[in-house]
Amino acid sequence: MRMSPVTSVVERMWLLLAVSAVALSQRWVSIVSTASLVPMSILP
């Protein structure tokens, strides 16, 4: 007996989780970078 469907579903879930984590980290990096750049541009 092979558990290919179960492994494929698990791999798909892990892949989706990794993609969402990467997207979230990129969004947080952009938010943090903009938040740190705004005060620098406001200050003389």
C-alpha cells in the first residue's frame, strides 16, 4: 500500500504554508522598512 495521496496533500499543505510565510515575511519587511524610512525623511 502506498500513501501517495496523503503525502501529496501534506506536501501541498507544507508548500502553501511556506509560500504564505514567505509572503508574510516580505510584507513585514516592507512595512518595517517603510516605517523606519518615514521618520528619517521627516527629520532634517
